[in-house]
Amino acid sequence: MGHTLIEKVFGRKVGREVKPGDIITVDVDWCMIDDIMAPFAISKFEEMGFSKVWDPNKVVLIYDHFVPATQVDDSRHFRVADAFAEKYGVKNVHRTDGICHQLMTEAGYVKPGDIAFGTDSHTVTYGCVGAFSTGIGYTEMAGILGTGQLWVKVPESIKVVVDGTLPKNVTSKDVILRVIGDLTASGATYQSLEFSGSCIENMSVASRMTMSNMAVEAGAKCGIFVPDQKTCDYCNIDYSDEIKELYPDEDAVYSRVLHYQAEDLVPVMACPSLVDNIKPVSEIKGTKVDEVFLGSCTNGRLEDLQLAAKILKGKHVAPYLKFIVTPASRKIYLEALRDGTLEILSDAGAIITTPGCGLCCGRAGGILSDHEVVVATNNRNFLGRMGTSKVQIYLASPASAAATAIAGEITEAPLDLF
Amino acid sequence: MGKIFRFEKDVDTDQIIASQYLLFPTIDEMKTHTFESLNDTFAAEVKPGDFVVADENFGCGSSREQAASVLKALGVKAVIAKSFARIFYRNSINIGMPVIVSKELHDVVADGDEMELDLKQGIITANGKTYSCTKLPAQMQKILDQGGLIASLNKED
């Protein structure tokens, strides 16, 4: 019997064949701790009585949810994490470089076939480079800091095949929203989402990242792509024979297979207040919008900002509408600055904020109040996430978000803009 | 016997404990805001030994362990749901709070009913009837029996 991609990643790590349901203990390649969870993980680590971190070079501390601080107690988290890094020799500390899930691949940590855990549910993002990565709680993270190991259950896999070419106003965000709508918010619980098909092969790593990032919204343990030449170029490594072995066998067994023809897909949004409440934009067109947010670890990359700039060039956002743009990292911010993207967005009326989690986690830069409506490119529209529990959050692609910002009401990007 | 607090499907971690309270330095300071957006009297009414009963996908969303910790700190004896989101499930075991899968219970009890749980036998009693619930994988049962991951790791040392 053949193996799925995730079975191959785990099998290679433990040096034997594995099957779904096996409980295995893995050596961890990377662990990521963000600023919100750092003090909690550190205090548990100390409570466990460890005297050293198993391998300080494999630990990455990233401050992003609270950068820059917006409440008086935020900086306590930085101080606690800084003291921990100093005491235990952790050198990989990003204090103002951007969002953790962007940095873990962009800054050269996670590579194809690696195993990574993070104290944030969107740690699933690194599946974009063919790694296994998932979110855990701070007590488990403390255990990894001390032992370098964690047990995992080998998941079953759901195969998601997307063939063909997407219409120009449809992005990988629309694809993953559609998949979540079809699977439901719990449809992939405990399972691995494995993406393939000609449309996926032609996607940039950035577009794939949007999809792996949201795998957890269907409950998945991970969302993984076969690493290819593009992946290796992005990771700055050779496309080696070892990496070429990371692909699913033809006779691999899946719990479910979903097939999409890209040409049939349309712009969609996740409507309030569930990630699986997916509707075509054409059905909700005309809904008045108070704010548009372009950013996050889901859609704050250069190609997302460039796409929005293409739509907004020479235009202006609607009167009264606030358009918040938050690049996912400092690197992206600088690239968008140098190629003129930020100038176009600013000319169009955008409020450009510093790289970080910002509005997505309801902490900064554009918090909304009762009955306001926001169209946002991030990954969650839970009640109360971006302000009060009476805020209406619609999740959208960067193209739909930009078109909506101009119109002041929900709309899709017209095809003739491209 | 403990009282049942009943919830529907897809209860997410933001609903259990919202992001703005994660900044509070201790779980005891956070716990009074548990389920605030869904049931603003929960934290005041729940008593040690009570139960949370939910539909599918309880605890979906973020990895915040505080979601499990506030329930435990309020004395919730166990969460019984048709299914759990995986991070919440692992977190609960790791802090020593039982999470139990029952496909039936949610549909046959009302908010405020009383129930009893025999964890060892895997039996729930509510409204005069008994229901069997699924047992944990051995790896997780061991962690739970030892009182959570910290106690478990200490025992192995």
C-alpha cells in the first residue's frame, strides 16, 4: 500500500513506514513561540524543572501580536521572553520583523520535510514548503523546550485536487475558502489536507501559503504541499534527490478526495461569523462596508499587496471607508516600498501599518465597534475577533478586498481590471 | 452530580476566552470572562464538579491553552462533546482536564440538567439513563491519570 505525503514526511523522520493512527514520538526540528504565549510557555518550562533548553538553535522567538505595544502591559511579554533568550542562549529572536508564520519560512528556518511546532494554531502554514507543522499549547511547548520531542498521531489524509487555471479575479484565498465551505469547520479534524493538481503546481509559494495557513479552519492538523523547484528556490536550497522523494504514492489511501476545476471557481467570502459560511461574492454584493483590512499571515505578502495596488492604482477608497494595509513582514514591507506598491496604496487612501498581527487578532490598528462591517483578508471571522462581538467580519481575497474598498460595499474585482 | 452547561457546535477558543483577556498574567484573573460572548453568567454560576456539554468541534480556533485552563480553574469536571478540535483536546489532557467524546449526550440533555460521570468505566448518567463514552488512547490516558503533562514528565525523570 502506498503512502500519502504526510506519511512519507513522518516515515522519513522515524526511519520506518508509518500508517494513519500510529502514535509516534518525533524529534522536533523547529519550535516557534510567539509573544502572547512566551511568558506562559516559559513559566511552565521552569515549573517542569528543566535546567537547559534541549537545543537553543532550534528555538525561534517571534514578537508579533503585540508589536508595537498598544496596551501598558504588553511589553512585559517582551521582557520575559528577552530574559529567557538571554539565560538559555536562544539567538533566533525576531523583535520587530513581522508575523511569526511568515518569518518561519521567509527567514530560512523551516525546510521541506522538517517537523515544526508553534504556540499558535496557524503554525500549519509551513506545510506550504512540504513540512509538517502544527499548533500546540504552551505546556506541550514547554515539554519540547526541555526534551526536543513530542508524540503525534499519524493523521489520515484528505486529498484536495485543483486542476486548470483560475479566473483572473479568483485567488488561492477563494480556493481555500471554498474548500473549507465544502469540508465545514470540523470536516478535516485530526487529518492532513494534501493539495495537488495542475492549478496548485502553477501557484507561487506565497499563494500556497494562504491555503496551508487556513487548513486549521477546517480543523486539519496540517495542510501540506509537495515540495518542488519553486519551493526550493524560495527556501534557498537545492532541489535534492532527498526532497524529490517527498511526494504521495499513486496508490496512497485517502479518507476523502475533493476535486475542483479552477475555471469553475468564483470569488467567495466567509460570511459572519463562521469560517465555513461561504457565499459567492455575487450573492452578498452591495453590503455596505466600514473598513477593509489587507494583511495577516494569510494574505499580507508582496503578491497580495501588488494585486491590490493593481486594482487601486489611480483610484481612491470610498468616502468614510478605512482601508488598513499591514504587510506580513519587514522584508515584504521594504519590497513593496521599493517597487512603488506602497505609494500606490497610500495614494489610494490606505492606512499602512507596521508589519505584525495587528488587526487580525483584535489588538491594534483599526479595531471596530458594534454593527460595523469589515471585509478582511485574514483567516478568522469569529465573534469578537476584531473588536466587539457585534462586528460583522467577512473574509475575502486581496482582489475582492481592494475592489470592495473602492466601492464602499461588497463587490468582486471586475475581470477587465487585469 | 454536577450541573450541565450546554453549548452548540463550533464553539471557538475566542468564545471560551477572548483575546483581550490573554494579557492577564494569571488564569484566575482570566477565568471570570469565560464564555463571556455566549453566556455572560456562566463564570458566576458554574460550580466545581459541573460539566460542559457541547455539539461537534468544541474548542476550534486558536491554540490558546488558556481556553482549557479557565474551564479547569472554574472547577469544570469534564467537557463532553460530539467531537473536539485537536489542539483544545491535547491541551485539556495536558493540563489534566478530562475531555470526553459522546455522540449522544448533547442531543438528550438540556441546559441545567444534572449528570454524573464515571471516567474509569466510561459511563455517563443523566436523567435516569446511562450513556457510554469513548475511552482515551493509552498515551493520553496515562498523561491524564498522572495529573497532566507536567506531573507526567516529572514522574519519568
